[in-house]
Amino acid sequence: MKAREGKIGRVFVIRLEDGDKLPDCLETFADDNGVKAGQVVLVGGIGGGQIVTGPRVSDARPPDPMLLPVDGAHEVVGVGVMVPGPNGKAQLHIHGALGRSGHTMTGCLRPGVKTWVVAEAILYEITGIDMARIMDEDTGFALLQPTDK
């Protein structure tokens, strides 16, 4: 386990509008407002894109992700962690549960997932931590790591 203690900084309440792309719009918002690290809570509607629902083979490295399309409007609830990515800019790792007509799918919201009509997010800024997403060659994932500056 790797951990760092931080403090809650600013809190932003954000309304996403129809067609806004996740996680891009929240990462851009964070960069524009000087947020390096934070937690995101999301509720609302998702109307398109893809989610990752796990690896095809659990033992494969790097994993081959199973992608499911988001066909039509779905209700969504999600939570994510934002820290600087390999490029030094805010990178959001967010998972969500999406529901439609009594069916639910859960997974990682991939770039290009689109808001349907409206979604609401709360971004809790975390200050005083030195963490970043560092590329891991074995998994192919940018993993959360202390940077110990």
C-alpha cells in the first residue's frame, strides 16, 4: 500500500451540460483552476461513449480491456480520484454505475463518455500531497504513486 496524508482545500460544485465529455471537461476545469489533486463525485446522465468492465483475461499483462458501449441515456453515479498524470496535468480515474430500464453496468468511464442533458459533479480539492500517476510497464496503467519531492 502507498499513501499520503493531505487536507481538503477548495470545493467546487460543477454542472456539466449536454454533450460535455468526461473525464476531459473535469480535467480541463481542474487545470484551469489550479487543482492538482482531488476527489470527484458525479451524478446525472450519460448518453454515449464506452466503459471498461474488466480485463478479458484476469492474468494477462498488459490487460486487454472489455469495453461496453453506452447506448442511449443512462443514469450515472460515479466517484473518482484526480492527480497529475504522466504529462503533469490533472488526470481523473473515475468509475461509475450506469442504469437504464432496470439494467445496470459498472466500470471505468473512458475518455469520450458524453453527458446526457445534465450531470452534476463535486470536486473536492486535496492539498499537501505529492502523488502522481506513473506509467507501469507491466499493467500498462498509469498508477497512483507517491512522488516524494
